[in-house]
Amino acid sequence: MGNYKEFHRRSIENRDEFWGEQAQLIHWNKPPQQVCDFSNPPFVKWFKGGETNLCYNAVDRHAAERPNDKALVYISTETDEEVVYSFAELQREVERMAAIYQELGVGKGDRVLIYMPMIAEACFAMLACARIGAIHSVVFGGFASGSLATRIDDAKPVLMVSSDAGMRNGKPVPYKHLVDEACKLAEFPPAKVLLVDRGLDKGFPKVEGRDVDYATLRAKHMDAQVPVTWVESSDPSYILYTSGTTGKPKGVQRDTGGYAVALASSMKHIFTGEPGETMFATSDIGWVVGHSYIIYGPLL
């Protein structure tokens, strides 16, 4: 990066040139025609006319060039598990999840609410949304049913992805009863709930016609090949809600192209990450740091 002050000055004084250079850090299916469209202030469109895909940039392009390199390291001190996924393995898992989504009727622009503990399947769930152009809304697993219901009614997801339970201090923390209660409280509950059964909450009840088992559907799609859906740069990638401590939670919507370029740039110039290095972020995927620097940023 060289001199930081000069780097920062260029980003302000030569905005289009600067961000045009940073845009080269990601893959574009269709190159943008304009770096920054500020014709309707305070609204801005970054990389207007461009088409890209977050999942392709985070997974596919690396799987093609270095398939056996580590992509995701999952470690749980609660269940004493450690699983390492290569880029090739991660792509296969994401395509399986994407195929499940498609079987359940999820398409481009649909919202998928993810309410999960910090497990590898949560990463698959997010990336699978990006792959098919769906919009994920991840809700922190520590929220109770009322808070979950509020976010359900705002996002109006066609699908919720959850788990039977998480683990804290060596004890299972059930999720399923919170999901059931939230769906009862919500005015616009999802038509389907995809459940990752970790075997932590024995005998949890399933709602007939709504709840579907992840392992069962995954087994049907082991050889799935789901092509990426190219989206406009300004198309939304996710909705993430504020904590709601000062009132009703506010949904923050991020675009796709601008978000990907900003993350790729920050990883290169601020965190100075190199391929093959491992990055750990002390956060949760339910918060913006988790989205940006547990999932997307390091993979980009």
C-alpha cells in the first residue's frame, strides 16, 4: 500500500480512479460502466452496469485455481470438533445447500432468514443464498423468540434455516422451541424451516408440512451442480438488523458489488491478508463483523 496518507488522499480526491482500481480485485461477469453514480444524492450506486456474484468471488474462482487449499476451519471447543474444508469441498457443500434451497422454492430476490449457532452449515447457508441471488438475513442466535419474530415480519422470508440447538458452557442451548414460538408470534412466518439436527436436543417436535431435515435433503443432492446467478452490482446481498436497543430494529441492506470491492480492498490494504493465511474474527455471524470478516472478506 505504501504511504497510507497518500492512499487515503487518492480515495477522496480521485474517487472514481481509486475505486476503479480496487474493483479489479474481484471478478465481474459484466464489467461496470460507471464507478460511482451520485446523480441522486444522498443515494449512490457503485459500479453501475456491472454484474458479479459474491459466492463466485468467495468460493468458485479459488476452487478453480487452488481447490485443495484451506477455505474454512471449523473448531468447536464445546463439541470437541475440528473440520477443515478445502475450497473444492466448500464449493460442493454450498452447491448442495443451494440445491436444497431451489427444491424448497427459493429464487433470486427471495429472503432467507438464518438463525443458527456458529457451525459450518451457517456458512454454507449464507454462501448458498449469494450463489442463487437470494438475500440472507442472519439473526444472532442469542435473540429470543419475540426479537426473532420482529425480524421475520420485517424481512418476510420464504425460508428459515436453523438448528436443533447450540452449545454454551458444555450445555445444549435449544433453538427449535424459539423458532416455533417466533413463527407463532409472526404475522408472516416462513413457509418452510430447514433444520440442521446436531443431535443435541433429543426428540424435539417437528411441525408437519413446514419443517424439513437438512441431512435428508443433503443426501439427495450430493452431486448437485448449481450455477451462480449473476446479479447487478446494486442488487442487495443481505439484510442485517440493528440490535433494537433504542427502538424497533432497523434493517440495513447492503449491495453486492460495492460490498465485495470494499471487503476485497480492506483485506488487501488494511488487514494485508495473503492466500493461505488463516483469519480469526472474535464475533458472530449475526453481526456485521461476522458477515464481513468471518465469512466474505477472508474468502474473497
